[in-house]
Amino acid sequence: MASMAFIDEHNEIAMLQKPKQADGFHQIVDFLKTSHIAYALTVSPPIFIEHQKQFWANATVVTENGVQIIKTRVCDKPLIVTEEVIRISLRLDDASSITSIPNEDLFSNLTRMGYEGQQGVFKFYKANFSSQWRFFVHTLMHCISRKTTGRSQFSSTIDYALVCLSTARKYNFSKMIFNDLVSNLGNKKSFYMYPRFVQAVITSELTDMPQFNEVYVTKIPKGKVFSNMKRSAKDSEGVDTPLFSTMMVVSHNQEGMASRSRSSLDHPTESQTQPLTTISLPRSLVHKPTPVLTKTYAKRKVHKAPSLVVPPTIPEPQSPLIEHSPLENIYRETTGVSPNPKEVLTEEMYEHVGEKAATTPASTEEASGNIN
């Protein structure tokens, strides 16, 4: 095999961030981030140069049961690479997917994309697309194709992939990548093809691999790629063709806001049915919270009042006007003593009181000399 080299602008990492230069490209970035090639566009394992050298130096293509496979050794460990191995390592999920489309389908969709090149000619130019479509083609060419030069022109393979992705169909990238690896073997212009993908396969298929200090650093894209995509071609009409409706992606925040909006429309609250008026106040009138002042009170000594002794209540003497029974009146007039209200007059006491009552008036009359 001829002397091989790395090519910096081949198998790059895709620019799927949104710096300030990405204004006008958010839709295509969101679409690529949710596509089935998103992992392949961004996977970036440490690329050990020794692993790459041994992979290609020991690689041979053999056919087993009518299927081509690549057999190689890396650090004395055997490695077999197939289309399915690539599919699993790059998480492409594109088994039994499309590898080509009819010409009519191809060119009709190019027209929908606003492609300004000559129809029916299988030479396609990136500059003949408007900004977002141009960035789409640029990403496919630099990140997931075998191209190393002539980046302004691309083949029908990239065009097939472009049309399939934009119309919600899966293109078989696993098969494309495997066929490119096979074609690189024995080629006079062979190079270290797909270093990110080859390292991803080695990492997923082989365990306990030794690591080395010499590492190939993949070119990291910068925000200026968006600025370059905004430049109009000399022959371009300057028409900005929008993406297809099948490519529109709703972000999680927008989806949550839309869901809450639908819920509020179905079940409006009382506050939502009333019109709201808002005004903007100058900063000088904006209320600032007043700091809370804490007062401290000293404890006062509590003096207890002296206890007052309440004198016993002396019962009042019984009034002579209180009604008594006839027997009690006779007993009081005869003896001069009021009977105890709790004492019951016995029969003997009654007889004694009767006798005394009978003699008392006569004695009184004799004493007064009023005897007839």
C-alpha cells in the first residue's frame, strides 16, 4: 500500500451549534441534530494514529457467503468489519434503506429545493443552492463522504442522500461508508479514510486496547462556516428557498409552550378571560422593599401584689319579721328562745309549751289587778 496521510477537511465533525453567525440557519441545524445521522456527524473518539496505521496496513477484503467483509488486525487483535458493524458502531439504523432513487424523483426534488443548476446533468454544485440548503450539502460533503478535493461539486451519491433525508426517507449510509472503505484498499491514492468512523469501530469491537500518545486531532468547525454559506454565487438569483415541511423540527420548549397554550384555550381560567393591561414604570417609581427594623424590648421585673385575706362573713341576725310556723311562735313567746331551725319539736316539748301558754295569761292579769 502506498504511503498514506490524513486529510484535514475529510470526515470533519459537523457544526451543529448555534453561534451568533448561525442566524438564519437554526432550522437546518435542528433538523440535522434530530436526523438518523446525527451521531455519525458528531462522534469524536480519540483517534490514535497507531490504530489507524495498523488497521489499513493489515486490511484485506474477502468474500464469505457472497458478502464482502474487511479482515484486519489492530494491536494483534483480529477485527472484522462489515456493513452491519458500521451500522451498529455509528448508530445509523439504516438497514434495508434506500441506495438510489429514480432520476425523475431526484430532479423534481432538486427543483423544489430551489437548485439553479442545469436539469438532467449529473454534476451538482453546492453554490447553486440557497443558504440553508447549501449548508446541508456542505455538511454531508465534509463530514460523511469520501471527498477530499473539489468541494464545490458533488456526485449523485450525495444528491441521493440529500433528497432522501429531506423527504423523510432513510438513505443507506452504512453501505456507502463500507463500499468507500473497500474502494480505498489497493487504490494508488489511498489515504486514511474516515478516521473518526474507523476509530469508532475499533473502540466498539475491540476491548482493552492500548492507547498511544500520538493522536490525530480532527478539524473542529467554527462559526465562520455559516458566514461562508451566506455568500451568493455569481450566477445565483439570490432566492432563499425554505426547507421542506417534513424537515421542520419543534423544540422541546416550543412543544411545551404549545401544549400549555392548547390546554389554556380548552380550559380558560377566570383570570385568562379578563383583559389585562400592563404599563411600564420608570425605575424611579419602582417600589423597593423597605428593610424590616427589629425592635428589642428589655424585660421588666414583675412585682406581685400582696395577697389579701378576706375576713370571714358574719351571718346577719335573723329578722323577727321572718315567718315561722305557729308552734315555733308559741315556743319563742313562751320560752323567749327561738327554736333551732334544724331541730324538730318533739311531742314533750309541745306539751310543755302548751301548759305554759295556758297559765301565762292568768298570772299576767293577776299581777296587773284586772280581775273581775
